[in-house]
Amino acid sequence: MANIPYLPRSMRGGDLPDAVARALESDLLKALGRDEIQVLFQPQVSTVTGEITGAEALARWHHPSLDVVGARDLFAIAEKASLVAPLSRHIVAKALDMAADWPQEMRLSLNITPEELAEGIFAKTFIEVVERSRFTPDRLTLEITEDILLTDLDFAATALGTLHDAGFRIALDDFGAGFCNFRYLKLLPLDVIKLDRSMVEGIASDKRDLEVLRAIVALCRALDLDIVAEGIESQEQLDVIVEEGCALWQGFLRSEPIDPAAMLQLARA
């Protein structure tokens, strides 16, 4: 491993000094071979029953010379090193294996990267990976972000349609964080909208924020889409999303991302 000085947690992958970025790119390839990439799970909770219904898989890199490298920085480094697809496949395989012993009614959410979706054979190979696991497609939600769709929406729609037909649920992640193209809601085989934390921060105190939430809920209800609210950190926020009809939520109010053993214990409780 390269001898890299400590960097503050707030430093994003795109802001790393060039020398540090190059060293991290080299380290990442070795980290995949040494199984240093950890998969954590953030529970998702039903607003109706209050029960945990599943979890989103999140990646962390425990670099020996740095503080923990979170998923955003990790994938920024992987992009520069042309390792996004291998990294994502590594995370998916680990998450499927770790979640295999969850109760059958619990779901797993996995993030899909732009690089993967751009591969012509991605849908086929992803289905094959899941078939080799002990998890069935009907228990999986695949989360995509808008940047996946900007380059070739028609191609993305075709690939996602193949996955949807195979039984996977499709979620549009980080909704509201960037440019919201409503054509996505029209053209893509979506089942779920995941509200970015920026869309829920002020809903308990700002009337305008609350009205925006209500408008999104009404739109999703008309399109028969479930809503997952991310970044719920207060009881007041939770009360609002329950009242407004969001289906699920995740956030520090219930749990931070936890290790596989803790998640299994929660799942079995």
C-alpha cells in the first residue's frame, strides 16, 4: 500500500491531490484482491408497520493510511482507475452472499453504475450473477441515478426493461438532487422513487418544502410508484412522510449503515 497521509472525511474523491489520487487508484486494485472493501447495510423501514423490510447495500473502503473511504469517494477513485465495473461486481457479489440468510420477505437494494448499464451485455450478465446466488430477482431492487440516464436514455430504458421483465424492481435514486427530467418517469420501467435527503430536510419546518413533497407524492401515486424517503434524521420528518403517504424510509433516526452480522440480527428479530 502507498504511504498516504490522513485526509479529512469531508474531502471528496474529485478534490484529492493528484499524487494522492494516483496512489489510491493503485491501492484500489490491490484492495479488491485483498477483500478490503466492506459492504454495510442501511435498513429500510415501512411507514405503515414500522418494521424493517430490507436494506440498501453500501460500500466502504478501510484504507490502512486513511480514514474510512465512503462510497462516493470510493467510486470517484474507481472511475479514475477504470475500475468501476469490477468494483461494483465485487460489491454486488458480496452483498448477495451476505443477505442470503435474511428472511424471505426482506428485500435487498443494490446500486447500478453508469459504466455497468452502458455495457451491452450488462442485463444478461447481471441476471446470471443473481441466478447463481441464493437471492431471487423478485427480492431485489436496483437503484439507478440520473447520471446513468443522461448519455443514452433509450439504451438505458431497454436494459432496465430486460431487468424489470426478469422480476427486479427498479428505483430512481437521489430524486430531486439534480436535474429532474420527467421523461424518466414516462419512459423507464420504474417501481420506486427514492427522494434525496435534500428533499426531506425542511419538510417539518418549511411550508414550501412540504408542498413540494406533497406534489411529488401525488405524482407518484398517479403513476403507481412507491416512494422511499432517504436521510430521515428526526421524528418530525418521519411524522410528515408517514402522514403524506411515503411507503418506506431510511436514515439515521432508525439506523446508520451497519455490518452484515448486525443486519442479520435485525432481520431475524
